[in-house]
Amino acid sequence: MSQHAERELTELTRLCDKKGNLNPAAIGFARKPIIDCNLSGHYLRKKKWNNWYIYGEEILFSIKILHFDYAAICSVNFLEYETQRFFEKTLIIPLGIGSKLKMPNRVLEPIQFKDDEVQINITYFQNQTFLKVTSDDFDSEPLLAELTIHHPQEDESLNVVVPWNRQTFQFTAKHHTLPVSGFVKLGYRHYHFNEEDCFGVLDFGRGVWPREARWNWAMASQRIRNQRIGINFGGQWTDGTGMTENAVFVNGHMFKIHEDVVFNYDPANFMKPWYITSKFSDTIMLTFHPFFEHNSLMDAKFVKSSKQQLMGYYNGQIKLEDGSTLLIQQMLGYVDEQQAKW
């Protein structure tokens, strides 16, 4: 069967039942963030993250805040496209002790991370997210980011509950093509963001994962021919669940794709072209040509991960459910492969 029978949710729903297991009524997808992630129990198995990716005209700036019960992790990333200057500052705090980090249950609720090395404050008010990041020593220079991320009121987002079983499950939210204004200042360099050409992507996750996992994620949010276009495709981790995180966004409207996506690439050379296609049809036919690769490894005894992150350009086409075909040409975007034992 090429299409999954994915149920669309339209009312506020709790992710878990009173025992902390998956609420069957939450399985499905929604166009608004109406899932209450009331995770409880499952000691040392819960995974929570709030990740922001901000596409500027000159840089990609990203912030990742994660809590895995046994550790709080904060990562700030900077990539300048032209020079390929890249820096990643990552802090790992066992059990999150001293970080005062509270991971909210709802997608747009505020979150803060404060440490001697990095301070992050993210708040949401009247359809805007205010994001501030400061660090006195970021690649040997002071960093200050003050960004306003605009949430157009009529925009739809991708919100999916993926079930492996009642004890292991994931809620993922992907908010695309959110206009961004503000600046990132690194040392003496100022990088300005304008709402017409700069866009943010929110990756929000709450769930209870298997001990070992592997996945791919492909995404981009850009203005193409005067339209706000966003693409979001996931592979491997959703296979066999009856749900996908695959969708296309056009001027704020989400076209849900109810079909698995296949990632074809060379694991011996990630800089070769990637081919991202729908599994059974010609709905998705994309090629990704990387220009930048970053590999991050973590080996903390019983927790291990390997992540390949690539920036590049998408080309190809996507057939939408309204019968039209979306042409993708030189669309700046991101793709990754991750393996985790966590």
C-alpha cells in the first residue's frame, strides 16, 4: 500500500494516558500544535528537545536544547555559507543539575537555558517568538543574537504522533517558513535578517524512544518565485509505524504526504549527491547536492551517537495533492543522518 491512512486530529489531545503510556487517541497528525505532551514515568527513556534553525542570507544559525533525563544538552551552531566558517558550542550537563532547565509540554511555551558559557531565552507572545542568545566566548569571540520569529496567524504546521507501541512513541512538530527579523553579531561581524528572505524552522520533539535508533531528516524553508516554500521529509525512524513526518508547505498551507520517503546516498562519501524519493510513486523526486559537511560524534559509554549534517541545494519536483507540481531549483537546505544508542 503506497498511502498510509493517517488520521487528522483537530481537537486538543493529550499524548499520554495516566500511566504515562501512549494515548491511542493521539495517534495522527494535526495542522496546529494541539498535542499536550504530558510525558511521565519511563525513567531515563524520555527524550525532549526544542531546536531552532534560522536561515539567513549569509549564515545558518541554530539552537538546540535537549533533555534526555540523564543529561541536559545545549548546542549553538553557526555556519557562514560563503567562507564555510563553522563553529559549534555544546554543553552537556549530567542530569541537568544546576541548569534549571524546564522543558515545556506545549510547542510554543517559553524555554530558557542559563549557564556560565551560554544564555538562551525563548519566549512567545502575540504570534511572535523572541529568541536571544549570548555567549562571551563563541569561537573566541563574543556572540549576541536577537531574533524575532514571526508566526503568520493562518499558517499551518506539521504535528505528528508516531507510534512504535504503547511504551515507545514520539510527538514531532515541524514549523516551517516562519519569517525572521533581527541580527546575529559575532565579534565585529553583523548578520542582519529580514522577513522577506530569512526563515526559521522549529523542530520540537517529545517522546519515549527505543534504545537504538537511526533516521534521516531533510528540510528547507526558502522563498522561491515569490512563494514561501518549506519541505520536510523523514526516513527510517517512521518506517512501519503507519505515520510519516513528510509534508510540503506553500505560503503557509501544508500538503501532507501520506507515503514513506527513501533516502539514497553513499555512506562512504556523504558529499556525493543524495536522492530523496517517495517509496512507491513519483510524488517526490529530489536531488540534494551538498556543499558543506559536519560530522559530530558522542561516546559517553552507555550513550553513543553519530550525526552527519550537510548543507546544500535541492533540485527536482514534488507533486501536490491538488494536482499541481512544485518545481524545486537550487533551494538551499539541510539533510542529515543520525544513529543513536541512547
